[in-house]
Amino acid sequence: VIRDGKLQPSALIAHEAGDRTAEEKAFLDANKTEKNMHLLKSVAKRTAHNAPLKAISASTADGLGEYKRSGMGGINSIGTPLVPVVMVEFKDKDFLSTTTPEKMMRYYNEAGYHDEPGCVGSVKDFFESQSRGMFVPTFEVIGPIKVNHSYAYYGRDEKTAELVRDVVKEAKAQNISFDKFKNAKTGHVELICLFYAGRGQATEDPNKPGYENYIWPQEQDINETIEGIPFNSYFVGNELNYYGTLMGMGVFCHEFGHAFGLPDFYNTDPSVTLSRNPFGYWSIMDAGPYVNNANAPIGYTAYERSYLGWLKIKELTSPQTVKLDPVSNRNGELAAIVRSTRNRAEYFILENRTSDTWYPKAYKERRANGYETFTFGDGLMLSHFAYTKGTWETNSVNTVDSKMRAYIIPADDEQLNYSAHKENLFGVEKKNIDKLTFYDGLTVNNAIQGIEVNADGTILFGYRQQPNAIENISETTTENAGDGYYYDLQGRRVLNPTRGIYIHNGKKIVVK
């Protein structure tokens, strides 16, 4: 059985395919074991490369970011940068004849690009859509440039930075200038992308001979001046996938998230086994890059958008009817947040996940004999975040099973297995969220009622519109009105409390 990206023993004894009983076949089908093996290998290998690539933290103390304020990564998440993509060949490995600079210019930039199965747009399309037009990159393809060493020379996870230096040096020898890629304010090239010929380690079978010689696709800060040009960060990614066809854009978009300053949301500690997968396919910073065989990665969550300055999330503090707009409405409110009254860095986010271009209602995964279809569906996604600067900086967000700090709460209580399906969303079958419980024990009762997913893509629900909306209130104390948040006994926020009984910092108090 595969749980949290790791193989766990079952009660059945394994047999060759031709000798399996009906019970064994049913078990494999139910647990989707064969379906998940290839993804398991990719995620397991990615977990082994979990050393923090940079100090990642949010632009605000609560971890949510601020609307129209860039993330803290090597590249600004707001703007219209020109990004270099260098096609790299090796002494012993060239690109396929079909992988041309013209083809890759389209792959990165062409509106509506759809050459590969499942493709719904180019890399530029993806970021323009996810940022609501606030980050619109243009990718300029350079090369191919051939380096003097073999492919394997740069493998074994040791010489990726050396590859970057060699490529820049060879480009300079060919009179290729990187000056036009510099940030106008800093004079630095924020990100250089290397697209290298051949396969990559992340999508290959670890049991394959020579596996250790493959280059691992990655993004890292380098903060180094090479041939007179200061570079902030680099990305290296492979031409071909496991099947020997053009690698989809999913991993590129995931690693670009790191360049923005986002952490990984999957478990990055190989010594730890989590009881559940944090996001599965619901987040591009988890297994989402692999949707549609990585040809159409999942769109950003509301948290990820807010973190990068692309979205303002409405905060719920009093009983009300809430309407969330679909992703297609670029000016709409697509998410709402419920904070702990004791810790502003802990909160639940409710977001509209009705289908759109980068949020498919269904997706396909490649099989040996064709493709299998799975269903995302439409509904309300509930996720829980408990931000601390330290866990984000060390890229260890979800390495403690008893206190995961970023994860989806599935409506069906499913333990996600690097997947996603419609029953994970509220409003599909489950119409209410009975309670929201924070790590310090504070509980919001009767939190969400009457979730309705409408034909126009909007989602409606009631927030705390039933009595007894707050529990776990501590002993009664007496104090003067302070600067914190006050709530009346119906759970409604009061900005300027007069005399009476209120709830403040989880305690029932008397204001005189």
C-alpha cells in the first residue's frame, strides 16, 4: 500500500500478475497501487533532495502575504520580466530533432499552446492566469549551447552550479549577452533557466542502470557574478520525460514557485511518515505539477496567490452570508479566511475550486495501454495553515505529523494518496462544516452552513449563522478594553466595546 508517498506493508502476500487471486486484484485496484508507483518514485526522489535551497519566508508576519506586494524569492512575483531560457547540449547528448528553439519559444510563450496531450496553454499563459495579470513573463530561448563535458559529468547531484557557470561562459564566447535580462533596479539577472537535452533524474526509475548520473531538475539561489553578470537564481530542467517524450511544464512551474519564495508542501523529511498527504494534486507545491502527466499543472491555491501578492482574501469576523466567485472572475473574491483570535498566523482558508482552464473538472494519467480519467469536480476547498517563519525558512512545513502546517481538510476525510477527487471538496455531498479547531484548542462551532455550488460557478454559504458559534471559552475575568479583537456572546466582532460581557483572546471578560 502507498501511504504518504511511501510503501507500507499490507496483509496480503505478493504474487506475479498471472498468479494473483481475485482478492489481490481487487486490493490493487482499490488502492491504486500500480497507478501511483511512477509518481511515488518521483516524489520519493524529490523528498531526498529536500535540503533548503534558500531562506523562504512570507512578506508578512502572518505568512499570508500582502496584496500587490511581491513574494520574497529570487525573482519578483509582480512584473513583466524577460527571462532567459538556454537550451543546453552536452558533448555526448543533443536534443531530439523535434526539440527546436522555435518549438520551445511556442512552449513557453504561445497563447493557447496545446501541442502535447492534455496541454491547455503555455508557461506564460499559466502565470498570467494565476497572477490575474500581475506577473506576465516573456521567455527568450537561447541556443542550443553545447558544453565541453559529458551529460554524466554534471550528474550525481554535485555539479549543477558548475553547469550554470559553464553555460554562461560558453554563451559569452559566442557573443551572447545577458544584459537585457537584468532587473532595471538591481542590475541583476533574477533567474536563468537551463533546459538541458535528455532525461532528468526526478522522472526516471531509480532502478535504471546509470540512474545516479542523471541531472536532477531544480531551482536554487546562486547569488553569484558569472562572467561579469550577477545572477540571483537558476533553474535547470530536462527535455524528456519517463516515456521519452517532451517533458511537461509542471515541474518547471513548481520550481518557479520556489524562485518566487514558496516552500514545498509535501513531506520533505524522508525519515518521517505522515498519516496523510498534505495537498496531493490540489497544490502545485505538492503533487500538483504532475496533473495531466505534467502537461497542464494544477493552478495555484488561494494561499499561494495571496503569498505572492496576487490575491486579497476576505477575512470573516462576524456572522454573514458569503459568496465566493469562480477563478474565471479576475476581479472577484474567490476565497475567505477565518483566523484564530489568539494567533493571527493560524487560519483556515475557504476557496472556490470550481473548474476552469488550470483547474480541470477531470484529468488524465498515462498508462501502458492508454490513459485513465479521474475527476476533480467543483466545490469548496478547506485548508488549514499555521505559519512560522522558521518552518518556512527551512522548507519543513509538513514534517511533524501531529502539527502539519499547511494542508487540505478533505470533506470525505480521505487520506490523500498523491491524488485528488471531487469528494474532497465541500458542497459536493457534505454541505456543512461543523467546526473549525485551531491548534491551541480554540474552536469555532457551527462554522459553515448550507454550502451551495451554483451553475454560474459561484459558491454560497453561511458563516456562523447559528447560535453557540464559539466554544472553549476560559474563565471570566475583568479588564479594561484593550487593543485586541472583542466579540459579543453571539460571536460578532465589536470594534469599540462598551460596558458588558465579551470574548477577548479566548476568555470571557467584563468591560467596565
